[in-house]
Amino acid sequence: MILMQEATLNARKARALTVIDGLKKLYPDAVCSLSYATPLQLLIATRLSAQCTDRRVNMVTEKLFSAFPALESFCAADVADIEKIILPCGLYHTKANDIRNICVMIRDEFGGEVPDNMDDLLRLPGVGRKTANLILGDVFGKPAIVADTHCVRISNRLGLAEGKDAYKVEMQLREIVPPDEGNDLCHRFVLFGRDVCAARVPKCGGCPLFHCCQDDKSKEGFDRNGFAHRLEFRALVR
């Protein structure tokens, strides 16, 4: 039984390395799609990204960070003023309160610095493991798995993880993904999810990782149109 479990784990590790290599060729630069200049700005932008596209968040934060350029300006802000700016992001009342309370807590309990560990990050209002992992990986260079919707969907389809529970997927990926690759892999999952492995109609005909795909439903209903698209992606991963 133990030998079988080890063999399965080793197979998943090998599969993970194949996926990592393929996505590195497709997306050499693994960068966060949120625009920010400081750790606090990334934390706030990530809080705004809940149920909102990164593109819209970037449009909103340009105005938000101009109006409130530093921690103290957020702490002194009227929540209603934050709400007016972040309205397009949705859930603006909850998010505005969280943003101000996050800043006050960082000022009062963490010396004005964004925490550098999971436990303290999770104490911040509205901050979950996805946000905390992004901060740990992008800001502090620590091992991180950002189990967002792209990560959960794609890791399931590629046979790297099983299930829709973000925490369980994160733990499964930590077993098989090298620690120094996890954060960048998740950034590449986002790009790959937008360009190819979409939730509803994945472009499987042009997918350079099609041979790794475990999703029979996607294979049966994939977009077979776009021969040029297929050639383009194959050229990128050579």
C-alpha cells in the first residue's frame, strides 16, 4: 500500500514538473496581474479582487491609491469616501470597511508593516489564505500556492489535484510542486486560464498541455476551431 502511494505521489510530482515546464515556455515572465507599488497596495488590490476582474481592480486602484497614497491616509479616511471609489468592484461596503480596518490593524499591531507570515496575515479583516499566499509569495519570496479559481480548475483538469475545496487543493499542490515554483506556477495558471483553459469553453485544440488533461468533458466539448491558434501555441512551447 505504501509503495503504491509513493508511486502515485512520484507520478504526480513528475506530472507537475511537466506542467511547470510547459507553462514556463508559454509564459516566461510569471507576474502578478494586479498593479501595485507597495506590499500594502497589493494587499488592498487583492482584497478588491474578490468577485471582480483584475482588469477592473487595476482601473479602480489607480484612482484609489492616488486619493490614499499611504497607510495613514487610509487610516484617516472616511469609509464612505473609499466606497465611492471602489464601487465598480462590487461588495463595496464590506470591502471598504475591510480596507480601512486592515490599515488600522497594520498600524496599531504590526508597526505599520504588512505581516510576513500566514498566521498574522489571516488575522487581518477580510484576508483569507488566497490573499495571504499571494502576499507571502510576491512580497516576501516565500513558498506559496495561491489556490484561486484558475488554480483549482486547471490543477484538477491536469491531474495535479482533486476536488474544489481551495484549501485541499493548496495542500495537494504543496505535496508535488517544488517550493520555489509554486507562486510563479499560480501566476501562470491565471494567464493560462484566461488564454486557453477557460471554465466554460476551453480551447483544448490549441492547448500545449492537452496530453496532460484528465478532463473528459473538456476533451469531448473542446473548441476545435482555430487551426492558426493551435499552431501559434505549439510554436510557443517548442
